[in-house]
Amino acid sequence: MNTQSIALGLLAFGIAVAFYFIFKPKKKWLKPNNPFPKHWKTLLLKKVSFYAHLNEKDRKQFEFKVQEFLLNHTITGVEVDVDDIDRLLIASSAVIPVFRYPEWNYTNLEEVLLYPRSFNEDFQFDKKQKDRQILGMVGTGYMEGKMILSKQALLQGFLNETDKQNTAIHEFVHLIDKMDGWVDGVPSVLMEKQYIIPWLDMIAEKMQELRKGGSGIDSYAQTSKVEFFAVVSEYFFERPDLLKRKHPKLYNALSEVFKQH
């Protein structure tokens, strides 16, 4: 086979792959029909303070969105068991940031992989492996459509409500950021155009404060605009009262983005 034939063969293969991804049938979006299980309600009341503080009408909506998420996304344990608490906490993490957007669906997510503990850039989580510092990740490339979460970090995020950290919410905020096709720290799908420039200006101002120290925002936020948005969103949902007192402009901006107070 000559070089030209090989090139044509590769081109044909590439076109076939492209056509598959462009025209493959879209998965039907499922809506829940069954009543919300009573023991799930008990678990949510015990584990998810966001849900516990809602009125009865809003709890019904929260329950619906949790069921809808679980119907349309696969949660797979990797060398770890996945129980009802894990499923409910993952679904709650997805629902909380977009709770005031009842029609929202994570169409850019297919599967959540639950690892037993933190992992490294090679997705290794064995205790013998070095550099296991990653608690959560939104996949790209061949991992597109997947999210990886550490089970330890997932549980800790809802166990400690004063540390301004929740790994699962952090990763779902990245997915929200990614919904417009770009992961850039600007949630364009939730933000009106006239607020984008002021938002970027505020990020620059707050990152400057971070470098000086004493802002109370986790230093990881100064890594990039992308991480800033995710980190301060954790802060917003974990300690809104403290964020409002220490960073009122930032609190107000996030209140507008998420339509929550």
C-alpha cells in the first residue's frame, strides 16, 4: 500500500469518526415519575443543610432535580462501593449551584467516576503512589463527559460546613463554566453580557488582594480565573454569611449569577 492510499484511508476513517459523533442519536432525557424515596429525604435532611433550609415547595423541586440527575447520569465506583449517600451527595452538588435554574441540565456530563481517595495526574489513587493531591477533576480529551471525584473529599465537603470548601460543588461549577464551550472563569450561560467586564475586573481586584494575603479566600483561587470562580463559589454556598460580610461586592455578584441569596 503506497503513502497516498494510507493517507486516503486515514482521511476516510477521520471523516467516519466525525460523522459518528455529529450524527449519533442523542440520549433521551428522562424525567422522574416515581415518588421520592422517604429514606432519601431523611438522608438529605441529615447530610445536606442547603436542602434542610428550604421550604416544603422548594424541597419538592430539589428532590425532583436530584432524581432527574440520577436518572440521566451514571455514577460508577472505581474500587469503591457507591451507596445512596454517595449518589445523593453527588446529585445535590450538581443541583445546588443551579437550583434557581429549574430547566438546567448538565448536557456536558455523562458519568461521574467515584474514586476511594485523592489521585494523581495519571488517575492513580493507590496509597503507594506519589503526588496524590487531586480531589476532583472534570475530564477533557478522551475523558470528555466524565467527572472524577474522591469519595473522601465528597463526604468531607458535606461533613464540614465551616471550611468554605466543597470539592463536588467546585467541580460542578467548572462544568457550568464549561457549558458555553470555554472554561475561562466566566459563567456566560448564567451571566448577562453587560456584567462580564465588571466580573473580570472584580476577579483581577480580588486576585490582587489574595496575593497580599488576609482575604480569607483560599489561596488556590489565585491559580487562574477558572479556579477563582470555582473556589469563591464553594465559599458562597458554604459560608454565605461570612462572604457577604467580608466581600460584599463579590457576594452580590455571585448572588446575581446563581440567583440565590
